Amino acid sequence: MDADIDNVINILLCAAIVGVGIVGYWKSRHELPLFVAVAFAFFTVSHFLELLEPSMAIDVVSILFRVVAYALFVFLLLKYVRSWDMF
């Protein structure tokens, strides 16, 4: 039961970040909020998959969604740091 509550809270928080990211992109037309929204959409899906009946296939897909989300964050941070002309 606790895992379900954790997943529901994570889904709600991730969905809120997705919404803020979309609004941020819509208002600014900067890519960063949109990519953050996409990454958190992947996290939202992975948490939703955990609410479903656990199976090996769902676990693998959930892990893949999280890997994609984390890779997107690494890409975003590298892009942001490179914009400083420090590296």
C-alpha cells in the first residue's frame, strides 16, 4: 500500500512539473522547460507502470523510461554548461 501512495504522489508531482514545463515553454519558447517536461513525462509513465500489476516486462519498460529520462537530463545539463563557454 505504501508503494502505491508513493507512486501516486510521484505521478502527481511529475505531472505538475510537466505542466509547468509546458507552460514555461509556451510563454518563453525556450527549449529547456520543454525538455524538462519531456523528461518528467518519462518519469510519470515509469511511476504509472509501477502501479500496474508488477511483471518482468513492465519492470524492464519502466527502467528503460527512467534511463531515457536521466539521459535527457544529462544532455540538458551538458547543453546548459556548454552555453557558458567554460568547456
